[in-house]
Amino acid sequence: MKKLWQTEWFGIQFDSFIKVDSVNIASEKFYEKFYEKFYKKFSSYNDLPKEYRENKIGIAKDLIGFSENYINILSIGCGNGIIEDYISKNTDKRILAIEPSDNSRWVKEQKNIKFLSGFFPFCLQNEIKYQFGYCSSIDYVFDDNEYKTFLKSIYDYQFEQFYFTEVIIPPNNFKSNIKSRIIEILKNIHLYKQKGQFWGYLRTLDEHISFLRQVGFKKIEFGKHQHGSYWIRIDNE
């Protein structure tokens, strides 16, 4: 597992709206302030950077194929909702989209998308049982204990199929490993001060699979999206 820091997102500098914290992960207050800036800068999905849109649409297309046999699908952590928007506009699927903060403005405009502000699985008490679900690029916000708790909640819910999409794997080569080691040494002797907001964690594919097995999953498959990030599929037997 490697820690991750960032100074900006979508070209929005974090220090323009909050005091960055290199030790503690971005809080709910951070995201509220970020999305205030985000929705002032962008008016629609078409305004977002081209590469970002293309990558997200590629993931959406993969999910359409993955969920071929399902009409009702559950999205955990939909973010700004670009994936759900594409699926809704190009299929007849009905999507329940969950996001902890109430900042997914555009996704609420789609008739086949129901939005819930809350946390899985607690916000689903009055909802139907979903057999197919996915989450996209949310694993980085969890430390190891939190991640295992989240995975256990997925296991306990008993989806027929669940996908972790846009799983980002940290680089594993000599240059990046040496750089990380040097930075850690300099930190320990107080010669290096980490810059940027502590953003989360990146894990190897083996680490993801190990945690999935620890919480009870046995049938695990994985592959790559066209732009290079991974997907992981789990099935309940």
C-alpha cells in the first residue's frame, strides 16, 4: 500500500478554498468546499476534460456489458455521476446511485437514476434488493481496516455480481520504488515536508484480492479497462 497526495483536482487548486492537510485524509467539509468550486467552474459533463470523459465513458460501456442480464443496478459512491449518466442515456437500466455528500447535482436530472445521499448499506433500508452492483475508484479513501469493513459489507449484502471499477494500481518499478524509499528516509530525519492534501491509498492487485479473500469472497476475477485501470469482479456462489 502506498499513500497518495494531491494539490489539485480538475484544475482546482486545493489551497484556493481550504488549508491543505498532508496528514489527515480529505474530510466531508473539504469535498463540500471543493464541489462549490467545481460547479462554478463546470456547467455540464461536456465541460469536463476530454481524457477524463473518455475514460469514464469507457468504464460505463464496460459496465453496460457486465450488467447485460440486469435491469436494476446499484452504484456505490457515484461522485459527479458521469458513469451513471452515460448508462442511463444509453440503456433502459434503472440505477440507484449512492454518494455520501449531496453534491451529485447533474445525476439527479436523469429520470432512470434515483439518488440517495448516505452510506452503503445503511441508506438502503427502504429499497429493493439489488443483485448487481458496482463502485468506481473509491477504494483509495479507506485505510486497511476501513477497506476490509467496506468489503465485508459488500459480502454480507450478497450481490450476485459486484464490480470494483477503475481500480488504480501504484507503479511498481525500480525508479518509483527507490524514489518512495528516499522520501521516507528524508521524512524520518525531518529533511522532507510532504506537500499537498493527503488523498488516500493505492494498493497492489494482490493486496485487493487478499482483502477480498479475507472477508469471504472465493470467486474473484479481474481485468483491465481500455485506458489501463483495473476492474475486479466478485460473484457469490
